[in-house]
Amino acid sequence: MRYSSFSLCFFFLLFTLGCNQQNTRYQKETEIFNRYLKTTRFHINNNESYLFICTPGTGCAGCDEHLYSVFCGMKSDNILLLTSSREGIFDTSAILKSRIYFDSTSKLDRINLPIRNASVVFYEKGEITGITSVNPNSPDSIDFKINEWLKTHKD
């Protein structure tokens, strides 16, 4: 009986600690990304959710163009484009310009995040919950994940 009481207490303690932990899968990436976001002109509300489309200068042009066309079709103010690609390849109309950050210093290319190609960063209340890169062989495969996010994050 003594061992079963100890086991039960130990299990309860582990369960309690596990329930109180935050999502730490992307903890390091969140810290890096939050530092990077402070260098942009965006004012991020940590109580909201965002979808960041990232197109570093090191990515494939076709992947950048695919994500940009997806971005143009979305009207939410919480869907933002971060790019260090050439400014000339994007439409900079006033309606979109407020949601685009042109990283002229190319910090996006150098930060320690898995976004070497066109990628999407899913951001919930100040924390990264997912990072997905475009597959150059199937650029539209990322659309499903974006659409799933959109279903749960309507304006």
C-alpha cells in the first residue's frame, strides 16, 4: 500500500506540473522572432493572433510569388507580410502597404529561424505555434494550413 500511495502522489505531481506548463515547442523561436518584430514598424498586440508570411531574400521566387498571391487575397489586418525580397516584385498599393514590412537590412535572412524559403509563421498571443515553409515542388500544399488557420481566426 505504501508504494501505491507514493506512486499516486508522484503521478498527481507530474500531472499538475504538466498542466501548468506553457507551449514550449517554439519557445526559442518565439524569443528570436519577438526580438525581430521589435525592429519592424508593426505594433503587435500580444492578445491577438497573427499569420506572418515571410519571404526572405534566400527563397525561391516562385514560392514567394505563390505566398504573395495568397496574401493579396486575404483582407485581415492580422495577416502580415515580412520580406527582404526585392521591393519591386510586390504591389505596394496603399491598401496592402500597411500590411507589408520591407526588411531593407535583410535581418529576416539572418535570424535563427527555419524560414530559409517562403514560410508562414503562425503566431498566437505572443507565441509562435507553428512554422511552415513552402515546398518548391508543390507550393500550393501550404494553402491547406493557411485555410485551417483562417477558419479559426475570423475577424
